Amino acid sequence: MNGTLAAALGVLATLVASATAAQPFATPPPVAAPRPVVIAAPVVQTLGNGLRVIVAQRKGTPLVTALLVVRSGTEADPAALSGLADLTATLLTKGTATLSAPQIAEAAEALGGMLESGAGWDRSYVSITVTRPQLARALELVAEVTRRPRFAGAELERARKLAIDGLAVALAQPGTLSQLAATRAAFGASTYGHPAHGTPASLARMRRADVVLLHARLYRPDNAALIFVGDIDPADARALAQATFGRWPRPAASRPPSAVTAAAPVVRAPVAIAMTGAGQAGVAFAAPTIARSAPDYYPGVVANTLLGAGYSSRLNQEIRIKRGLSYGVGSAVDARRDGGVFRVSAQTKNESAPEVVRVMLDEIARVAAAPAAVDELEARKLAIIGAVSRRFETTEDLAGTIASLEANGVDVAELTRAIGRIAAVTPADVQTFAKAHWPVSALQIVVAGEAAQFVDALRVAHPDVVLIPQKDIDLERAALSRGAK
Amino acid sequence: MFARLLVALLLVAGGAVSAAPAAPPKLDVPPLEFRERVLGNGLRVVTLEDHASPTVSVQVWYDVGGKDDPAGRSGFAHLFEHLMFKSTRYLKPEQFDRMTEDVGGMNNASTGDDTTNYFEVVPSNHLERLLWAEAERLSNLNVDDAAFRSERSVVQEEYRERVLASPYGRLHEALARRSYTEHPYRRGVIGNIDELNAASLDDVRAFHRTYYRPDNAILIVTGDFDQKEVDAWIDRYFDPIPRPPMAIPRVTVVEPPRVRAAHFRETGPNVPLPAVAITWLAPSARSADAPALQVAAALLGNGESARMNQALVYRAQIAQSASFDVDLRVDNGLLIASAIAARRSTPATLARALRKEIDRLAQSPVPAAELAKVKTQLLTHALIERQTPLGKGMALGDAIVSLGDARRVNEELAQLQAVTAADVQRVLRTYVLDAPEVTIEYTQQAAAASGKDGTKP
């Protein structure tokens, strides 16, 4: 009886104890020895016509991503035709000499994949991901649309209307509008200022001849690479590439030179865009920054990770975690082949926009003002190393990463060196980068939202704010406004 | 982050043509070779070894979601999810980020109508610490008032970003509210500003006590580990957590069958192009009809060649995008046909065209090649999703939560492949043609009303 009671009490005592302190240990267990991420360099071969064939073989899953990247894109848009490279790439899959647009979509999707095409800065692409048994037929489609697009007038009209409607939706979002406006104002009339997807007016100006000419000039084997990632070896990849792209003729004329013009260093007043009924304000900063080839590219990557990339960046710590002002804030050092864009952006309730502007400016200045503590910087370096490593995990992500290196003119073997180069960046390197490239005075500030709720407060710190109604915004002009010079 | 609800609807979808390529070569998706066990305290554990990369994914799925929000506290389960990254007895606020992001990993979480999941990917040498940390926040959550208030503001900004600032956010938000009459699904997951403001720290403690317990959780570990080692760690950190004696409250409300069609008009202050959504009640994800509905949805909405895209966007050029989604849930889900207008077309025109495509699929012969196409798409999609430890774990978690059994992860694909054209037509007749629909038209509000906050559901 006693024994039973004692046993029962013992059980009870155990339950009470575990209910308040179930965890057996008050500190995290130790970390085991690391297993480093190992990345093999992709194999690069070149066909007789100059087409580079790049293979990253991965066994285990019977999938292959095939990606044809042309090393020219949005930067090649003529001045009055913003969005032409993107429209051209979109039209590739909308009809060829032998297949209609619906037939192309149906053929690709019957293989299990989705034939995607588009253009960005320094690149245009066609890609598909399929299972290995479908690869040969998928690649025939990639070659067909790349080499023999029909650019039918009816398809151009369809794509134009869809693009104009798509812009109407995108520009109704305060975040998107503020970022496009900030970039346009920061770069003025120079190449990287224009919107990649065009404007309603630039799309209306495009003619079939413009599309045909852009395709003829830029889509050529010596200006392209065919990337395979997945369950395929380099010999099979080369044979498939030869069969589908081997007879793609290399034009006699030399490749067109880069058309990129340098950003004019114009400092402009902050802009407020009045959007009636906007549920939040979009806050965006933009400024010209380094090219991908700059010697301080990796310090820039780490500086950006410290400032605004990842959940625990300084901007997210200050604006989201400490102050609860935004669901997420971020920055980017978007380093391209012939220059780059530094961007910072967030969405916040309208009345908080001035505070978000202030904290962003303070945090950008703080990176330049003092070196980061070693512990803080080591954590941020591991954060970006992890993010880079995760881009190697799927065939689509790795193909996209290789395509970016190609577009930027970087040796694809950089994949094997990137982690070491990030690891080597020091606090002094980061501070030096920020001092050289992030003067607060160079930033174009744009806030788009219900302006009545923030413009007066914004003017306390920035008396020269220019207020523009949404309906007057014209992204074709560096001054952003219709009627303005 | 309440991501899942928003991704499906109103994306550009695809359509179908009759030209028939030869049937593609057959390829099977290799089964996920997982192990499953249940601890003495009721915690379900699923593990799957995969040494492709030196990383491991840890996921904990809780059987609680937006449908379990307390009365007057819409959005609470999702707010609570955010608070699980704050302090516990032995973890500082955001220490999860120190243990994941700061060592080269990542973490996130999402709240759906039925479930809440927390997931991390870390270098595999950090696995034991993550198991410790997940056991810790399951056992000893201890949020302070300052963190609670700050994170509630973040969630309110998330609401503004998704619902108020996004041109079609109000339409997404209206879907559940207009589609359900009784079931708590009608409140949606994101909630509203007022009910989030009403939440208190006491609510947080009560919710943790009620739902965050080992017999209401599933631990899923996938990736680079040693089976014996991981089993021992799981026993060490999770086995001591007591199973509380009280029962777990469950939603027992059953959505009554719809008796009549309904029509609603919603507006927003910044709607560049009108839109329409039509919904029907779907059976449970666990219904035998679920695979046929998924194939029907793929025929109508999956890819550029899908029927909705071909008919409305490509041929008629009345829509900027058109789609059909099957949002299957543990209880009644939704079938959702939706479109955003091209210039000059109206919601009524879009609704008619969407209906016409569904009727045609239900009543006219379905080409064999088209059926083969969507089956190949669904298989390929599964392979793409399952390339990473995170993706494998997600597939397992979905199978357990939505389908009730981890083994369904390996049966579901075979069931999709077995669907016939007659199955597709039968389920469309049952759940769409013979069922009342709810139509929601969405347009720009009149100028005088703009500027209103619009936070009331």
C-alpha cells in the first residue's frame, strides 16, 4: 500500500517536473564536424559554330534542365523601345516555321515540361525541365524556337496586349512602382534606367521589323551557351547539342558590341508618388553600383548580406524585428556585365514610410561608418554561403546560376571558387566597399502610396520632395513625370 | 507566412489542343523510402535518409491551422506561428535564426487552413541542435509582451501587403468568406486588423497549451544523417515531453451542401483590370474523387496549353490570365475558376467563358493524348519537387496532413496515373455541373469610396 502510494507519488512528481522542464538540457548540444559542400566545375565544350555547351552532371534524379542563354538582353533595347528584348524572347515560343503557338505549348507540356522564354539584363533565354527520356525531343523544341521563330503579326499583337495589361497590374502595386521609378530616376537616360518589361508607350511603338532585327543581331551561336544540368554526361550532351544546334549558322559579321551607356551621376530630389487608396507605401532606394567584373564584387556581396539580404540582415533587424514596420525589407547589389544597381526596398503602412526611409538611410551609412564585428560578419558570410549552396540543389536553380555567370562573362568554374571568396572577405573589406560605393547622397529615394499620410512628415527631413500623382508617372522620363523636362 | 493560400489563384495558366504527339516513354517516380514510428507521447516521427548533399531538413507539422482560430481571433494561428520564433525557456528571441541562417541554413514556417509547419535546412552537422531546439519550442514557449506586440505589427503589415496593397488581394481574401457559410474555413488564415489587435499574450499561452503537444505534431527529418544516430537524438529530446491529459479540441462543423447559387460584387481602390472567381465546394482531400479532380484541374489550368488559357487568353483574348485550381483540404475544399480580364472585357463575359470550358470538358470526348499530357506533367512536377531534402519532407508532410497517411505519398502518383476520362467527367458533373456556384465579380470601386481602409472582412 505504502509502496504503491510512494510509486504513485513518484510518477506524479515526475509528471509535474517534466511539465515545467521537459527539456533534458538547458543549452543546445554541440555541433558535429562539418561535411563541406563539394561542387564540381561544369564541363565546357564548344561546337564548331561557336556555341558553348556547358554540362553540370548530377546523378540521382532522372531530370534534366536544358537552358539556352543568349548573352544579350534588356540592355540591348533601343532607346525608344524599352522591353523589346523581353517581347522578342516571349515571341520565340509563339510560333515557328513549322509549329503554331498552341502546338509548341502542347508539345512541350506533353513532354512534362514547360517551355519558358524571357529576357533580363545581359541575357535572353529559353529553358525546359523534363525527365531524361524526354530530353532529346525537348531539346528539338528549344532549338526550333530559338532558331526559327516566325514572329507572326497576330502573335505580336497578342503579346503586346498581354504585356500592356500585365504592366497595368504590376504598376498598381506600390512596391513595384516605387522600385521602377527609383531605378529610372537614379540612372536617368542611361541604359540601366529603363524598365525591362517596357512601358505602355514603348510597347505600342514596337513593330515586327524591330523584333526580327533584334533576333537577327543577337541570337547567334557565338553569342550563346547551351546549359545542361542533371542526369546527363558531357558526351551525350555534346551529341544532343550537335544534333539540334550544330547547324545553327554563325554570321560572318562580328558580334555587336555592348550598347550599355554609363549612368550619369545626377542627384535628384526624393520623389513621392500619390496612389489613391494604396493599402501600403512602397519605399525604394536605387543607385548605380559596381559591375560583376569589379575586383570588390565579393566584398559587395558580403556588405549587401550584412545590410539587407536574409532574415537577420541589419535592415530586417531594425525595421521588421525591432520596430514591426514591415513584413520584409531587403537590399541587392545587382552587379551586371557593364555596371550595376544597388537597391533597397520595403512596404510599410503609409504613415510609417518616413520612419522606414530614415532607418534605411541610417543603416546604409552605418556600414560605411564602422567595421562590422567579426562575429556578426562571420554569421552573415555563412548565411550567404548557405544561400549560394542551396542554389546548387535543383537542376533549375543550378542552370540559372550558370546562366548568370555566362551572361556576366564570368568563367563558370567560379562556381567552385565562390564560397572561398566569400569566406575571405574581412570587416575592413566591407567597410571599404560601403565607403566607396554607398554614399547616402547618391541614393534616389522614392515613396509610392497614399501620399497624404506621409508626405508632410517626409518633408521634415527632405524638404525638397517632389510629389507626383500616379496618373502622371511616365517611366520613359528620368524626371518621371509627364510634362516635366 | 500563410503562403500556400495565395500561390494558386489567378496565375497565368495553360490550355489544350487536339494535335496528338505520340505517347511519351513511361517513367516511374521512385518511391520515397521513409521510416515511420510513434513515440510513447504520441509524436509521429518520419525519417528519410538521403546523402545527395551534406544538408538535412527538419520539419515539425502541427495539426492546427486557421480553421482552429479562437472565436473573435481570426488570424490567430498564423500570428502564433510567427511567435514560435521568439523566446522559450532556453532560447532567446530569434535564436532559431542564429542556429540556422547564421550557420549557412535557413528556416521558415507557414500556416494553412488545416496545418502549421515549421521547417529548417541546415548543414547536417547541426542536426542534433535543431532537434533540441524544435523540442524546446514545443515544450517551453515563453514570449514576452514587447516581442508579441512587435510581431503582431509585422503580421498586420503582412495583411496589408497581401490583402490591401496587392491589386487582387481583396479578391483572394473574399474567396473563403463568400464560399463557405458555416465552416470556420470561411474566416481565412490571414484574419483582419481588428481581430489581430484583440489578441493577447494569454491567448498565446492558451493556444500553445492546447495545440502544441507531441500527440498533435509530426516530426519529419530528411537528408544527410545516420539512422541510428537520429533515432537516438529524437528519443533523447522528444521522448521526455509529456502528453497532456486533456483532449485536443477539433473542428466538427460540417459545411452544409450549397442549396443555391450566389453572386457577389467586391471592389478595391486600385483594380487595374476587372476579375472574376467562381467557386464550388470540393470533397475532402481524402475523398476517392480527389485524384480525378486534380487531373480535371490540370486539364483546365496546368500550363500554357491548358484549356482555360487557350480558350480565354489565347483564342478569345478576353483574359489576361485564366486558371482553374483545386484547393483540397481536410474538410470540404474549393474548386476555383478565375480570370483577370483583358481590356474591355467584363466579369460576366469571363464567367461565361470559364463555365463553357468546364462544360466542354465534362461533356465532350477527352483526347487520350491530352490526358497523357497532364499525367506526364504531374509526374514530372513531383520529381522536380522531390529533388531536395526539404521537398521530400514537404511531400511527406502533405501526405500525412492532407491524406491522413505518409504512405499515401507513394500511392498518390499511381492514383493520378490511373484516372480515366470518364472519371474526370463524372467528378465534374458531380461537383461542378450539378452543384450551385458562388460567383465573385471584382472591380474598381467608385471614386468617392476610395481611400477607405477596408480592413473589415
